[in-house]
Amino acid sequence: MTREAPGEPLSDEEFDAWLAAQLRAREVTVRPVPFAEAAGWAFRPGTGDLRHVSGGFFGIEGISVRDADGDWTQPIIDQPEIGILGILTADFDGRPHYLMQAKFEPGNVNVLQMSPTVQATRSNFTGVHGGRRTPYVEYFDGSRPRRVLCDVLQSEQGQWFWRKRNRNIVVRVDPDVPVREGFCWLSRSQVLRLLKRDNLVNMDARTVLACLPPGEPADGEPLKEALALSRAALGKGGPVPAAHGLDEVLRCLIEAKSRCGWVPRLVPLDRVEGWRRTETEITDDEEREFRIIAARVSADIREVDTWAQPLLAPRGHGLAVLLAGTVGGVLHVLLRALPQPGLLDIVEFAPTVQVVPSARAWEESEDPFLPQAMADTGVLFDSLLSEEGGRFHHAQTRYRVVSVGEAEPSAAPEGYVWATVGQVVEMLRHGHYLNIEARTLVACLYAWGEL
């Protein structure tokens, strides 16, 4: 249903009331079922791969990784399609606003989360499901003229997806675009502030926000002044002091790619060792990593009203922390070149500390920066945020940005490098430089700058 007139931006109070009304109006259920009751899905004879009968959407296969210590295997989500993560933006009273939607995903911990204008797999927006057309997709699929602000292919979770990429795109429109039910205009500042609320702004919105340059941060605090100064590296204020040139930052990543000896490849799910399949789940024998389950879903706000699908269900929460510090008065962040088996090029820049959700992962981590990452002082941002609810069941990561004061670039271990925010923004104009967790933390850094 489309409203009779173009929508107006919501105030903070109006947004809270609007979201509460959206929740009251929705009738959704997510029920775990045995694999045999997941209509449209089946384990393929000969491989054991779990696939949709249409051949579209995604599948659960196996991955084998050969490294210096031998081979290891695990299940992985194979979704070769490139989806669209698109946000429409328009100016109201001279300020940028984004058309956001309160979107239901079966793996969400809280039913609805604020999502991009369009968040759709290729199977969805091309109608493989035989359901309703994805709203607003015509602004992003090339079927009409458009004014593109950013357009880049970015990776997703390299631990759980096999070479998954999505198109992160922002398109400028006139503010008279009709606003459909479940969508609303919010200012850039409002959306960034919502990141401070646990599990409200979803992963797909966060990655698109990170690909846009930051706005002007608030004044009056030394660290925010350092953030403002670092924006000059975007070419808007001349050269600024930086620990390393951009070519040197990228060399850290290239060297890590060159050193990494991992050789990953897809294998039949039946050949994954140390995992077992029951009627209701695929799980590792030690019950430490994650499970693959099936769910039957009913929702009145999606392209189809009922469907079934597999979901990857992690054990425990993940952790992603970005350490921030100043060098010559300029804000820097400490990036880590981290290998993950499902990434297209295996290694991308990650947060300083990244712990994949699993049982007891935090307690057993030997990360040298974990004590600083979990410090009670210098905390700029700290929220529990959900990962992609369309493929993961209740997957949550604690995202933190922590200031360490004056940074010491020469003390960074091999595989780590201090980069300015301007250098990070430049890298985000291209795909496969920063992983999904690092991009979320860039958005969180922008949110701190807005507060």
C-alpha cells in the first residue's frame, strides 16, 4: 500500500511511535522444523548439499581449507548471486535524509530492524519466488535514470559465506517519492544515532552507510576535532599528518595476502569432517561453532507470505572492536589484515579485534589487543548489533570503538596498520578492502562523531 502523498521526515518521537505501530501491525511467525518439513529444500543425492529446488536463492555446502597445519572443513553458505543493498536519499531543509524500511527477517532477534530502501537477493528482485515485486527496486536495477552517489561491490561474512558479494548503492532522488507502508524518511543524524540502540539498524544498512563519506562531526571535543581534521585527507583541506601513506597502508594488505597460504575450495557437504546431520540440525561434533537449522516462516510484509529456509545459528555472541588513536592530532584506526576462508581474495582489512561468534570464543581468545579492546575507559561506541537476519538466526556481535589516546604506529605488529579515517573512506570506494565487520565499525565511528 502506498500513502496518498509523499512522506515527510519523522522526528525522533514520531519515529518511536511509528516503529511501535509497525510492530503492532505485523503478524509474523518463525518456527523451527525438521529438514524434511522445509518445503522446497532438499539434500542432494551424492553430495548432501542442501539446496532449493529452483536452483536459486542459496545453498549449504562444504568448504575445505588447506593451510600450513593441514586441512580443515566446515559447512558454508553458497550464494553466488549479487544482491542489491540500496538506499534512496533526498534533501529536506538542506539536510540529507534516507528512505529506510522496517524490515522483517526470519533470523532477527526483534522482528523488525531498520534496513536499506531495497535489500534483496537477485532471486527475490527477479521474482524467482513468484511473489510480489520488491518495492523501489526500479531505482537501483538500471531500469530508470538515476543519480548515483556511491556504487560498490562489497563482501559479507567470510567465515560463513562463500565469496558472497552485494551491491552497495545510494541513489539521490527528489523528496516527492511516494512513501510506501513500512518505509519512512530519517535524517542521516537520526539513522546514525539509532546505531546506539541494540539490534535496531541492521547489517545491510550499516555497510551502505559506511560507504558514504562522513558528515561533519560535532565540535568541542579533542577526539572529534581529530576526526574532523582527518577528513582533510579526502582532499577537502589539503594534506594532513598520517602515520603512513595510503600506498603503505595498502601494502600491509598486499603483503598479508601474499603471505597467506590458505587454499579454500567448495566440497560436498557430505565430505565435511567433524560435523553431523540429524533430522533437525547440522552441527559440529564439539558443539562449539554453529548449527544449520530449518525454519518455516509466515509474514504479511514480504514478497511472499509463507516460505521455508535454512538458517545458520551461531553459538554465543561475536566481538568486533576498532582501536582509535591520534597521530599528530589526526584520528587513526588500527586495522588488521585478517584471512577468512570464504572471502573472494581470502584476506581483507578487519577490525583490530574480531572474534567470530562461537561457544567460549571470548574466553579462549589469545588476541594481544583484547585487554585494550574490553577496557572500561576510552569507550567511544558500544552496542550489540545483529548480523544478517535473512541467513543467520539470532547472530549478534558486540561492536566497540575504543580510544587508546596517542597511537604508536611503529609498535603495530605484523599484519596491523594505523590508517586515517580519510584513508579508510578512500578504500571504501572500492570492494574487498574492508570486511563487513570493519565497515560496520566505520558506521559506528561516524555515529560517535554525530553524537
